[in-house]
Amino acid sequence: MEKCAFFFHGDSLLLPPNTPEDDPQIEKGFPLELSKDFKDPDIFEIPSVDNFPPLIITGVSVPETACPPDNWKALPVRKLLSIYGANLNNKLKIENIIRACHIAQWRHISVFCGSCGAKNNDAVNSANQSQAQRVCPKCGRTEFPRICPAVIVLITDDENRILLAHNKRFRDKVYSHISGFNEAGETLEETVVREIKEEVDIEVKNIEYIKSQPWPFPNSLMVGFKARYASGTIKPDGEEIEDAKWFTKDNLPELPAEGSLSRYIINNWLSGKL
């Protein structure tokens, strides 16, 4: 049986020549033998989580300093998420691509031990299969892929409005939820309260979990919550948030792309599910 792999260049998936962006083959990967088209690729295998489904993901990571071969196309994984999320009839399964993308980027930054600087070895399990784990042969330090939890919050009020903000990092006119990374020693609920207070200076109540999404850009786990406005006047911090305001269902700004947790939350609010 021909072995297939996902090919990465940074956080982009590489597609062989003449491969359309919605090709069903994308979810299975492309022939591993195509790795010969690249110079010094990092070829790695990752068992699926808890062996379900029972398969091994093969990844090929191309050095970011190298240019992909002629006619290969770089498809940002963010765009792939958008393509998948925008078409409800699309049967493309991309969970394995997301996992492989996260691991590929982690491998770039985990070549050397963070304690003593020696070159790490890849760990293998009892079946002699590679794991998403590296071990320093000198000091024994073990390293796993880093996962940074970040909250994203649907904030509503008693007038059935939604609070959305424009972050300096967003494209012009795009508004989304307040979000931010979890700090050491915080619960996720405490992160919700702190981020909202820091970024728009209001208080919230009735915090509830909604849904989470792996977000390998480069190593996040987005954790969605909803909360109710309690008090205060919106005041953007001016550092991350340039503008924030209340919106009604019939007067929304430009929204995040389909496929993202932020758009999922907004869509469910629009349909009355949240």
C-alpha cells in the first residue's frame, strides 16, 4: 500500500502540481515518495491520539528557508479551515492535517534541548513507532508539543446585542470576539474576566463554556465561552483593541472567516442556539 503524507512549509500545506484546493485527496495526503522533490525535508510519523482512529500520520516539513519546487502550491492551513467551514456539503476531514501542522511547527523549535542545548532525539514507543515527544540524550529532559490555551468570548447584553471588537492585528473592518491567552495560575474563567476588563473595561457575569478548537498558528487551543454584560462602559485599550461596540443581528460588521471558532460562535448566536 502506497504511503501518503502531508507536506508543510511553515503553516501552509503544500499541494502537488495541478491539485485543486478542494481535492478530496488532501485529507488522505499525497504519495510520500514526492518528498524526493525537496532538499533536506523533515519526515516524521505521529500516531493518532490514543490510537483512534488506528493510523499513523506521516508529515513532511520543508525548511522555511527553502522554496517549494516549481508548480507546488502553498495553501495556508487557515484558508483550508475556511474552505472546509464555508461548505457544509464538503466532506473533507482535516483533523489529521491540523495535528500534523502543529507537530511540524513544534519540531522546528524543539531540535535542541531547552535545558542543556544538546540535540534532541525523537522518542519511540514499544512498537518502535515515533511519538510526538523528544528526549535529550545528555540530560534526559523530555519535551512534548507546546499547547497554549486561549479564551474567546461571546459577550451579549439584555438587548440581544453582541459585543465585537477590531484588533490591530485584524484586516481592516473585520470585527471579532474578545480573546486572550491563559496566564499561569489562572482558571479559564478568570482569563475571561481579566481579558475583557483589560481590553474593553467592562464586567461580565454568567460565564459558560461553549466549544474548543485546535488552532496550530502556531500552538494554540482556542476555548470558547459565552458571558453576559454586567456593568461598565466600553473603552478599548488602544494597545490591542482599536474599536469595540455593540452590534445587532441585522447590523453586523465584516466577520472572521468560516471555519474558525469565532465564526462558529457568531453563526450559532445568529441562529438562536447561543
